[in-house]
Amino acid sequence: MERIGFIGIGLMGSQMTRRILEAQYPLTVWNRKKEKAGALISAGAKWADSPKAVAQASDVVITMVTDSAASEEVICGENGVLEGAHPGLTLIDMGSIAPEMSRSIAERARGKGIPMLDAPVTGNPKLASEGKLGIMVGGPKETFDACLPIFEKMGVKIIHVGENGKGTTLKLINNLIMGVAIEAVAEALVLASKAGIDPQKVLEITSVGGARTGAMETRGPRMIKHDFSPHFSISNMHKDLSSALKLAEEVGVSLPAASISREILRAAKSQGKADLDSCSVITVLEALANTTVQVKN
Amino acid sequence: MERIGFIGIGLMGSQMTRRILEAQYPLTVWNRKKEKAGALISAGAKWADSPKAVAQASDVVITMVTDSAASEEVICGENGVLEGAHPGLTLIDMGSIAPEMSRSIAERARGKGIPMLDAPVTGNPKLASEGKLGIMVGGPKETFDACLPIFEKMGVKIIHVGENGKGTTLKLINNLIMGVAIEAVAEALVLASKAGIDPQKVLEITSVGGARTGAMETRGPRMIKHDFSPHFSISNMHKDLSSALKLAEEVGVSLPAASISREILRAAKSQGKADLDSCSVITVLEALANTTVQVKN
């Protein structure tokens, strides 16, 4: 079995590495904060002192860090993965980063003879722990095929989209739908509440039929409770809709609903909510309507 | 068991009446076109020559006709349900009509001593045949409680929302989410296609994770195939979003994404697509981007 290296043990990474360990892959890890790796090391993972050292000890290195800058740093920076390049190494970046950055990193990896996949995921830590992520992959088909058994330990829906950058592009498109759906759900809850309908009943009825959305299922209850602890922040959703709109500009597509949803996210940012969960867009709509969503009892 | 009368045997009504018959309720029916009642009469339903005659033969009359005007006609018109009023009669209108009309009909029924429920549904003929509709009900709680066993033959999620008109109001809010979600899905598919990603892969990846929507599941495949045979028409979706925006105007709520989605529906209407399925909004976006969504092979 391939020796796997994993860089980035956050909420998602800690669950994904657990799945890899359970599948008996030899695993070496690195994380910016070493203390987060404690449980994993107890469970059998080895620690390495840098991304470079992870690469040197591995056949496949997976990176799962915060954003484009962090991916570039741990892969292309000093003591990064590419400095540990060796024949037979494969690189998989599973972070949700800008498609341009995916393509740029892939090119630099190729320069060192390392094939790279961009393979961002959909899901959450719970789905990650169950191996039920969605994984959309850009990069060489033969590299995808070779890595498929590893992906299958983490995901339930694994798609090869196309060349490098296409995985992260599809992730933007996925998040476009999510961003607009969250806006739609927020509008519906505020309208219901101000029209005298318990928002809880909107949640109930839209759990069946054509209006059902992941946005209502996962975000609706938190919108109603004003629980804005961040799962996916306003700032991240704003960034992704902006990236989708930038892509739309490049290829010449009009996105009316995505545009207006981005404007509401920008307002939330301006109101100091950048680090709250993206479902806090409901507070922008509440303020516009001079109301607060109320559950009846 | 109550004797049930059912008026309106269309795509939905024909499935709902089948469920009622299977539950052994005595059933009397009327439909504008009698020939559509043939199968039902063979299965044990009685035919009556008018909505009035249905009411005379029933304890509970259910109406399930096209729109506000049709509901008003079969209930309040000549030879309508109210002309067959008798002590103990209950009226349930399960059509998706304007909340004002629900309230107006309820008031006229009350004048004849007849309690009325507005009880529009979510779902489709397949879900209706399985008794898996969502049913949202406005009207007196005691009438709702009395009719619950009947609703339970047709639906899996049955909610008493509030007084008369609240069922049809919640249906508008449900359709607001559906209308915006369909717009979001259309935008995503056009963007993906023009950015060189097979729209089929958008469909696949959004079947899991937070971006999943009923809109993509039920409409995505038809958008990609340009199968616009009407399940719920552009005209109906435009009408419902317009009604939701009218309600928003009345109660003072801003609905940015619903507004822009309604504009695209209006464009589709202007382009002669009123009677096509609402998922044909994708053709408006395709024309704006001078493209056609293409499945790769």
C-alpha cells in the first residue's frame, strides 16, 4: 500500500486521516500546530517536522489547508512538499482553493516531475468521519485512476472532472448553488416570519417536495436560532461567489441570482460578520425588513 | 367513515383519489371533463353531475383544480359546492391558489355554516400515488384535527400553519425557495458548460453535500436535455414569485434573489415560454451567454 502523507489536520483533515489510518495505510502527518496531531499519532500516524519531510517519507502527499496562500506555502514554500520531491511521488491538494492557484501549483509540481491532482471536497466533518464526502478531481486521468482507492476511503461520490484546475472550478460552481440557496432560504424565513408564519413550519414543509435544499436542512435551524458559529464563513462564501463571478466574466456568462447573493454577502462583511457562518446573511435581510425571525411557541 | 367528495381529477387529483378509495372511503367525484373519471368509477367511485351534487352526497368535499378562478368557480359559482351546503359539510381546497382567494372563499363558506381549510400540497403525481405529499393547512384547528385522518392517506408531512389563507401563503414561500433554487441551478449549469465542465458532473457532485437541491435533482437532468414538458410551468412559477413579492411588499420584506429570479421568469414569458416547464429559465441564461448547455461524451 502507498505510504500516505497528510498535511493539515483541521476539522476535516482530522476525520479524513482517521479514515486513511483505518484502511491500514502507513501515514505520516504534519500540521502547523503540532498539538492537534496528538490523537492521530497515538492511533499510529508518524509525525514529520515539515511538509518536505512528509514528502520524503511518502508516495502520495495530500494537502488540506485553509486557502490558496496556505496551499502554496506548504507545497511550494521553504521546506515545502516540492523540496521533498522524489521519483514516484504524487501530490493531491484537497483544499478549496482558486482554480488559477491549482493550475499554477500543478505546473510547478510538474516541473519537479510530480503529477498533481486538485481534489476539493463537499461535506462536513461528520460526513468526512463516515467516508461520505463528495470529491471532484482535476488533473491527469491516470493519476486519478491510481489514487481512486485512496479517494474511496474518504468519499462516496468521486468524480474526475478534467484537467488541473477543473476540480476547484467545479467546487466554485457547487458553492454558487449553495450560496444562492442559502440566500433563498434566508429570504423565505424572513418573509414567513413577518407574514405571521412560524419559520419552523417553513423548515418542516420544505423537508419534502421540490423545494427541499441542503441549505435549509443544514442552515435553516441555525438561522432560526441565530446560531452563527462558523461552519463555512461569510468571508469564504463571499470569496467563492466572487471567484465564480470572475470566472463568469472570463467565459461570458450572466449570473443574476449569484450576483445579488454576493451583494448580500458583501453587506454582511461590511457589517463585521466576515467570520460568522454564511447563514448569517439572514441578519442582513432582517435588518432590511426591520425585523427578527421569531419562532412561535 | 366520512363520505368524501372530490372535485378535479387531473394529474394530482387522480392519484389522490386513488389513495382515498384504497382507504375504503365512500367517494363521489366530479371533473370538468367526465371522461377522465372513467378509471376511478370502475374502481368504485360514484359520479355526480355537478360540484353541488358532490357536496349533497358528501361529508367532506375536496377541491383540487387549476387556479384561483377555477377554485372560486367550482366552490362559489352556479351549481357550486356551496349550493349543496348542508349541516356537517366540511370543505377542503387543496389547490395552490392566492391566499386572498383562500380567505375570501373561506368567508363565503362560513356564511353558509361550512368550515373550510386551504390545504395546498408539495410533491408530484408519483409522490401523490405513494401518499407522500407535503400538505400545509390553513383554517380552524378543530377542522384540521377532524380531517387529519384523511390528509394522512395522501401526505407524509402534514402541517397546520394557522388561520385561513396561511396554508396557501406557506405554499408561496415554499415556491419562492423552489423558484430561486431553479434559477441557481440554471446559472450553475450554464457557467459549468461554458467553462468547459460537463454539466452532468455538476449534477453528480451536487447530489451530495450542502449544495444539494430538489431543483437540481428533479430539474437538472431536464435542463441538460432541454426537456421542457411542463410539470410546473414558467407561467405558474412567475405567478407564485409575483405573489410572494406582493406579500413581501405588504409586510415590508426585501427579497433580492426572489426579485431577480422573477425577472428571468418574466423574460422567459416574454420569449413565448409561458407554458413550458419552469426549468426552461435556463434558455434565458443560455441566450444571455450566447451558448447552449452541452453534455460531453
